[in-house]
Amino acid sequence: MELIWIRHLQTPGNEKRQYIGSTDEPLSEKTVEGFLKNPAEYSEVERVICSPMLRCIQTAELMFPGTERKTEPRLRECDFGQFEGKTYEELKSVPKYIAWLKSNGTITFPGGEEQSVFRRRSVEGAIEQIEWLIEKKVQRAAFVVHGGTIMAVFEQLAEEKKNFYDWQVDNGSGYRVIIDEKEWKTGNKKLRKVEKLWD
């Protein structure tokens, strides 16, 4: 089975380089207009698995119009707590933000979601949906999710071992992977032959 993992297109907050996690922003008008004028070419898929957040649903509708879609709540973005909606420039002198940066982003966002909880739920949601796709005998599917979700899932499941932040991708980009269904069913749950999509 071939899976395409795509980070949603840009929102107004993404354009301003804000931390956008729990805020349910739509895509920016500029992004939608730009995509419609010059749509990127993605492989045709049989199913789309999507975060329930508006920016992912809208991206899925643009990229895979008319394709059957299923939402998975566990694939939503991390809640950035007190950093939500803020930019680096606004936060760079805030002690809690400095501490978070020094931890390499591993400590809990103040007032937000614990990193270990976010990463675990992302992986659990991904595994359950991949198993559903296998059960439905789907051969090609897309996951339209968030940057953080992709990083969490690939850090844990990709055959190539990299750190969380090494899996970061731009909006509209992502990865193509292969699932060996027999291997997966025996408990060796790996994303194989990881190939970067264009930026």
C-alpha cells in the first residue's frame, strides 16, 4: 500500500509564522487562490484520512476533490498553550519560551499539551487508520494532517531513524511511503521507502 502524508496548506497564522495548533483556522484566501490557479499534482488516491481541523479538511478538498474522506481526531495538531497564536519575535524574550527552546522543544507547552501525550496519540491514530485501510484493501491513500503530526508519526514509525524535528516539512509538502501489509500484520509496523514530496 502506498501512503502520501501531506501537511495542510497555509493559514493566515502560518503566513505570519505564528504557532497555530488548537486554533481552528481556515486556509488563507491567498493560499486557496494560488492553489486553484496552479494546482500541485498529487497522486490519485482511493481514500483520504484527515485531521478534523478545518485547515486539513479544506486542503483535502482542494487536493483530492470528491475522494472519500475519514477524519481521525487523534491526528489534530498539538495545543501550544500560552504560545498559541504568537510568533518567535513575540516570544523570544519570554522566560518560559526560552526554557522550552533550551529543552529542544521536549517540555510541555505552558498551559498546553504535553509533548509525550501529543506524540503518542498521533502515532496511535495513525496506526489505527493504517490498519483500517489495510482491512478495506485500499492500495493508495493520503493522510492530510499537520506538521507536528507528521513529525510525531515519522519519528516513531519510519524505517529511517531521525529525530522529531528532522521530519519537518513545509505547508503542502510531505512524504510518500510504502506499507508492507504482511509485515505490518505480523507486528513490524514501519513506514518503508520514505520519499520526500516537493516543497
